[in-house]
Amino acid sequence: MFKIRYAALLVLVSLIGCASSPERSREDDAVAAAQAAVTAMEGGTSTQGGTPAGRPTASSPVTVSKGKEPAWVSMPDGVYDRNVFVTAVGYGADRNHAEKDALGRLVAVFGQSVQADLKTITHYSEAVSKGAVQVSENTVVQNAIKTSAEMDSLIGAEIEDVWFDSKTTYYAVAVLEKAKASRLYTDLIRSNERIIDDLIALSPEEKQSLDGYSRYQLAATIADVNRVYANVLTIVGGSTVVVGDLKKGDTYRLEAANITKSIPIEVRVADARFNRIKDAFASALTKQGFRSGGTNSRYVLQVRVDFSPVELPNQQNKFTRYGIEANLVDTQDASVLLPFNISGREGHLSLGEAENRAIVAAEKKINDTYGTVLSNYLVTLLPNHK
């Protein structure tokens, strides 16, 4: 339904641009290619105050040094001008832990808000990797984005050097170049604003659907990510972007909630004996913000209830096995959006009472579980695209 080309590609490449790992494998090559792409799109990099000697590039990966302790281990500002770079030194029992520690400490420099909100990038990464946002047919880039959700660091951050003390500890220095970050994050914010505009460019009919709901939820996530970027810009400087000028994700979440209120979902249960089962599902839908009931609804919860007697040897009680299948169907294309199944067995001295107990047990399971299942589905729901 929509394709986001250059703008999303910039976001994608930047998301994976901060990756660094102790073993230079194929994934590292993919990351290196992405970093090179960022440089190409920026028209090359220029560093205020000069570049530290021996600074690695995408084509010259960081190697572990030994011997005399480098000056950056104890005094990173003496090597990396604080007017030009934001730096942090980390350490660990191996290279991997040292690099992660350094990247984590670099994030901490920007405060708790940035540190916590970095998690919001994960959903966007998933949307890209699952194809909800079309970014590139390049398989190298697609493979690289799949690993980006695991990167808990700032976009544009790089491991500049790693040193082993030849005893027990590895040290790593993570660096973010301010001028480069300022350009990059400003471009990301503007690109993401265009992505949001594309997501919510819907007709009234398109909007009042689960796809419309998912688009507004994704727009909310991207808006949250934009505010993370803007908070970083307040530290690195050099940009006219102001956090207060950006819409909050809650603006789009509120509209998503309004969409659910306008979507009726009809609950269909063939046998009137099982109206309590029907009411349990209707209640769960209402708690998630949907309107239940109505006829000719686009979305229908088709419920099938099956009861069967169970013969158990040497048992005075009568037993009934129940099975309930509830499929949330989009009647527009007859697709099953969310399947749901529960089953169990209940007993009593009479078969009739055993069936009553089965209905009560099934009703409780629906009340306890269906709302959570539906909520989890809605959280992971991604926009359709054609």
C-alpha cells in the first residue's frame, strides 16, 4: 500500500551504522557496508579539529592492541577533543563485553530519557525487517537490519579502539562525532516525519480498520524515536530541531484508540446454549476498546463450541470435554487474523451438570486469556503493504 524509499533507507542504514562486534564476520561486513553508505549519502565526512591518528574506517576494522596502555583509557578527552566528540570508555573480561560496556556508557552520557527510549527503535526495526516498510531489495542491508534490534546504542556511535592489558581486562572506547551526528539525526527526523505522513495518508474507510490502527501505532513509535533523536541533538548541538516542535507518540496512540472505538466486531456463536461464551468474548473485545455486536461488520469473531461426553472406566462421575475455536476474520478477504483455541474437561454426577461446569470453566479461560492474546496481537500488528 505504501513504499518508503530514500527516507526510510537513510533511517535503516543509520540504525545499523552504530554496530560493532568483537568478531569480524559476514554480519560485520554488512554493517561496514551500511556505514559506508551513510558516508556516501552525507557526501563524505569532515571532522572539526581533525581526526585522531589511526582512526578506523568502514574498510579498516578495529583491531585489538596490546602493549603500553593508550592515553584514551584513562583520559579519553586528551585524545578525542570534547568539542568535537562525545566519548566513553568501557571494559570487560572479553572484547565483546568491553565494547558493549563502552556503548552503554556512551548512551548514559545523554541521560535517562535517551537511555530508556532507545528500546522504541526495536519495533521500527521489526517493521522494516518484516516488510511493513519497504526500504531496499538489497539482501545485505535486509540481513543487517535484522540484527539492529539487538544493538542497544546510539545511531552513529562507533568503537574507535580496543586495548587488552595482557592480563584479564579488555578496554574499548566508543565515540560519537558531534558534527556528523548533528547532520545525521537532523536528516533522520525530517525523513521520519515524511514516513509518518505516508503512514497516516488514509481515506476515512482505510483509517477505520485494523490496518489503519496499525499504521497509527507505527507512526506513534516513529514519533517516539524522533524525540530520542532530538534529545541527542540537544547534546551534540548544531541543529535547529527542537524537541517541543515534534509531535509525541501519544498523539498517534490516542487516534489509534479512537479507531478501535469505531470498529465493531460481531461475535457469532451458532448455538444459543452458549450465549455465556459469546458474552465472555464480547466483554474481552470491549475491554480492548472495540465495539462488540452489530451485523454486517467487516470484522467477525467466529466461535465454534464443541462438547462431547467422555467415558472413563471405574468413575461414578460423568465427564464432558469441551473445545472452543474462535477465529477473528476480516470478511473483506476472508482472512483469519487471529486464531484462538481452548479446551478442557469437567465432571459431575450428572452429564448436564458436567456441561454446566464446562461452560463456566471455558468462560473463565476466555476472561483470563483472550484479552491478553488480542492485546499482544494488536501490539505486533504491522501495516499491510502492496
